[in-house]
Amino acid sequence: MPTWNADQYLRFLNQRTQPCWDLANRVALEAPQRVIDLGCGPGNSTAVLAQRWPKADLTGLDSSAAMNTAARASAPDRHWIQADIDHWHPAECFDLVFSNAALQWLPNHAELFPRLLTRVAPGGALAVQMPVNDDAPAHRLLHDLARASRWSNRLSNLRQWHVHEPAFYDDILSPVSSRVDLWITQYLHILTGPEEIVEWYKGTGLRPYLDALTNPTDREDFLAEYRAAITAAYPSQRSGKVIFPFRRIFLVAWH
Ligand SMILES: C[S@@+](CC[C@H](N)C(=O)[O-])C[C@H]1O[C@@H](n2cnc3c(N)ncnc32)[C@H](O)[C@@H]1O
């Protein structure tokens, strides 16, 4: 489990929150009463839910103490729980179990997703968004670099994201749902330059690698090599900016 830095994560707040809006807007629930946001991070996704459903009783859950502190500071009156989704077995059900950009950190989706659906009340939904960006240069280059000789003994076995293709989620959820909605969107983030792609990843996908490199010089060297590879892979536009494509999978499973 990587360590999290809420400030680094929030550097790209608008871009990171857009998929959350796109997911919330697709959930055709008029007035869900009990809503939980799993892996709520610094509370940005929970804030979207609060705007979308102002009367809902909202709870945000996250395992990171740093994220929990940031979330609580963002809305002190809301319910915030520090817990691991893998060990979350509440007795009660929710009208909406929502998770934006978090479940990719958990393994064993074949068991996890149907289990989460059991916590959805009749007529309610499980709504999830996750990155499915393994083929993107930013992701591939990170894996290639981690397998290079200087780093491989410390980094090659880090498995970070667990995301499957849509057919997998349909197979595991259709038998236990009244309906499953599935879609993929590729976002095209326009960033000021390749350095911003590195900064984006420092808030998420790079975290397990940087955590594993305890020596600051190693971290800097690793980042410099990654930065050079990213600069070569993402050419600048005439404006000097770069386009950073990012693919995401969405699903809404109805009870
Ligand atoms: C990329 S952030 C997403 C934050 C927010 N939901 C959003 O939409 O931007 C992923 C969050 O998932 C949390 N997380 C990862 N694994 C978790 C687990 N097993 N249990 C609870 N939270 C977890 C992390 O602490 C982190 O805050």
C-alpha cells in the first residue's frame, strides 16, 4: 500500500474530478439516502456526491491517515472513516456504494465486486471508476524502467494496479445484478509539458516505486530517468503543451 500525499494528489484536481462527475451523473438515482464513497481520498469525490445529492447521508472511507485528515478538513461535519476496503464488512446497506479511482489498488476483484454489491440496498447501485491505462506510454515506461538492471532487484516485483477489461466485470456482476452499465472513456488531458505528466504520476502510480526507493539519491535518479523517457514519448504541441491521454473504465451495477 503506497503512502499518499493529499497536496500532490490535488495538483490536478479538475482533471482528476471530471471522471467522478461523469460517473455520478450516470447514476440515475433521484434521492439516495445512504451513500458511501470508498477510497474517498482528500474528499474531492465525496464533495461531488454532496453536490449531486445534497440530501444524502454521506460517508467517506479511506485507509490513508493523510487522506483522512485532508478529507475531514474539507468538510468537518461529514462522516469520515479510516479503514481498509478489504476489511469493510458493514452490517447495513447503502443506496449507493461509490468508488472513484480507488479499487484498482485492491486485488481479487472477482471476490471484491460481488461482495460490495451485497452492501447495496434493493433499487440501489454500485458505481465504480478505475484507470485502465496499462498500454499508455506513461505506464509502460514506468514498468520498463523498474525492470532495468539498476532498479530491478528493488522494483520489478511491484504490482500496482489491478484492473480488468469490461468483459471480466460483466461476467462477475451480471449474475448478481439486475443490470450492469459499462463504458470506457479516454480523457485527453492537456498539460503544460512532460514534467506535468511526471507530477501527475507522482500523485498516484509512481508512489509505490518512490516508496520502495528509500535513498533520496536513488529516488532523484529514478525520477530523472523517468522524466527523460516521458519527454521522449510525449511530443509537445505547437503551443508547447502536451496531450496526456488517459483511459478509464466505468461501471454501474444495479441491485
Ligand atoms: C487515487 S485516490 C482517489 C481519491 C478520490 N476518490 C478521487 O476521486 O479523486 C485513491 C484513494 O484510495 C485509497 N485506497 C487505496 N487502497 C485502499 C484500501 N484498500 N482501502 C481504503 N482506501 C484505499 C487511497 O488511500 C487513496 O486515497
